[in-house]
Amino acid sequence: MTKNVAVPEMTQNSSKPMQYPPPRSGNAGASYPIHKRFLARLEVCNHGVTPNAWTDSMKISSPTQAMSVSTLVDEAYIAWTARYPSALDRFEEIIGASKGKQIVMFLDYDGTLSPIVEDPDRAFMSDTMRDAVRDIASYFPTAIVSGRCRDKVYSFVRLAELYYAGSHGMDIKGPVKGPKNTKSKTKAVLFQPASEFLPMINEVFKTLLETTKSTPGAKVENNKFCVSVHFRCVEEKKWISLAEQVRSVLKEYPKLRITQGRKVLEIRPTIKWDKGKALEFLLESIGFANCDHVLPVYIGDDRTDEDAFKVLRDRGQGIGILVSKFPKDTNASYSLREPTEVMDFLHRLVDWKRNS
Ligand SMILES: O=P(O)(O)OC[C@H]1O[C@H](O[C@H]2O[C@H](CO)[C@@H](O)[C@H](O)[C@H]2O)[C@H](O)[C@@H](O)[C@@H]1O
């Protein structure tokens, strides 16, 4: 349970000059009293159900509004932001890091550009957010990196000038024409490293639909090279049995693996490909392979975005920004609370670029 909640030491002094990039959470999972009280709070939210490491981690992946009003959570969040400061508060620092470099933007979709909602088919992006992304893409090469199927995420974003990496980066396509003043290639990139898994994924999708139909609220989504099984509308007491149903189906498919997102289990090929690899592939495609003059900025809210944050951290290049209202262990360097703050950050980048 503790592995998803990193609460920083109270001794960390946010008024000290920031080390750039900010240090990673070396002692992730370290606990102190607020952390313990935070966990106790989760048990209260459990309404008498015996706390279970897996169900708790599923809850923490996407906490409810009821939990957000907790003062304890707010205290823990403030402490956490000493380690992962707000990208809005540290905007000048981020801009400073981009001096002499080409910014390339990577944006996750759900929970980053659109708020989390109960029905995955209705996770629409606001027109104002679309305008902000359009503006950003007019100055910087911009990619949407999503667990969703590429066509689906495109149908939400509807901006032809962007790169799209769907199915957790296993389905990549670029714009026909890149933005002005960048090294973007003008022909569309198309990369599908898991195409041999298509028949298997379709089969698993159908089997999961059948197997989970007895669980009210369960939803199975076909994301082309992966499948999502949604728990958000399933009663908590049915979570374990639903997860068991998923695991029983997956036993027959050793070439597929299960990962966990925000109240969702994601089934995907065991190939070594993820959002981090997609980020590297896109940087290379855009013309920034082994280049010191590029600053990738990746904004995401989910565990799968951690693969991209880790790539940036390992390269010692770029800015990872985690979108979260709650303390989470992360390889990102900065944080934003929610999609509206992501939009503010995009606006500020555009304003800065326009005026520079
Ligand atoms: O990589 P992402 O773009 O963040 O996609 C990850 C998953 O996002 C979607 O599910 C999440 O958002 C839904 C709508 O707000 C919400 O109902 C669900 O609980 C979240 O997990 C999408 O439906 C999944 O297929 C993606 O894997």
C-alpha cells in the first residue's frame, strides 16, 4: 500500500534555492506521522471492508473527491510539493532550462487534457483546452501520448498538426506537415511495434467482454494494441473478483501482461515498448536524436507516464510534470494539480514564446 504514496520529509525546506532538475524521491515510501494518518484515513474510506494492498493501491491511483476534502491529505500534499514543486510556481526555472533549446511537448490525454469522468467514451476535452494545445503546437512540436487507441484519442483532440502515440506508444503517427521553424519532417511517421499481437488482443478483448459481463459496472475497452478493463463504476466489494476474472483470462496468454492505471487494468503485449520508448522514438523522428539542444516536456497523470518521466530522468534531459492532487511516488520533477492547471501552464508557455 505504501508504495504509491510518497510523502517527503518535513525537514525539506522549500525556501532553499532549487536544485535543477529537482532531486528524485530517493526514499519513496518513507513514512512519517502524516503519512500514517493518511493511510488510516484511507481505511476509514474503506467502509469496513478489510484493507487490502491491491484495492487500496487502486483507490490511491484515482482518489475520490470525498478524500480530497481531508485536511490530512492537504497537509501531505503541501509537504509533497516541496519535493515536486508546482510547474506554475517554478515557471521561470523551467523557462531558464529551455534557453538555447527547442522545447518538444508530450501530453498525456486522460486526466491531463481532460478531467477523469465515469464513462471513458465521454472524456471530452474542452474547446478552451483544444485552443491551448493548438497554440502550443504552433510554437513547439507536440505529441499526444495515450493508453487509448490512436483513432479514439484523435477523435477527442481533433488537431491534425500533432503527433499521436496511441495504445501506450504502440501506435505512432505524425502530422502530414510539421509546425513552422522546427526540424519536423514533413511526412507522416507510422510505427506499430506490436502489430503481430492484433489478433491476440482482439481475442482477449472478446473473452474479457464475455467473462466480465456478470460484473455490474465493469467496462472493457478495446484500445487496438491493448485492452482496458475499467473498475470505476464497479462496487468496491466486487473489485477483487473482477481482477480475478481478468487474471484467469490472462493465464492463457503468457505473451500479454497486466498493468494498473487509474481504476483500470490494462492488458498489453510483453514487448519492451512503453510511453518512454515512444517519447524517444518521437524525438528521433522529429529530428532530435542524440541532440543537446532539445528540451522535452512531458505532462502526464498516470503510472504509465512514469516510463516517460524515467526516460527523461535517466537522460538527464527534459522536464517531467506529474498531474496529481495527491502525493504519489513519481519520477517527474514538477507537479500540477489538475487539467485546468495544465491549461494555465500551456497558456504561460505560449505567452512567453510570443513575447520572447
Ligand atoms: O494514457 P491515458 O491517455 O491517460 O489513458 C489511460 C486510460 O485512460 C482512460 O481511462 C481513464 O480515464 C477514463 C475517463 O476519464 C476513466 O473513466 C477511467 O477510470 C480512467 O482509467 C481510457 O478509458 C483507458 O482506456 C486508458 O487506458
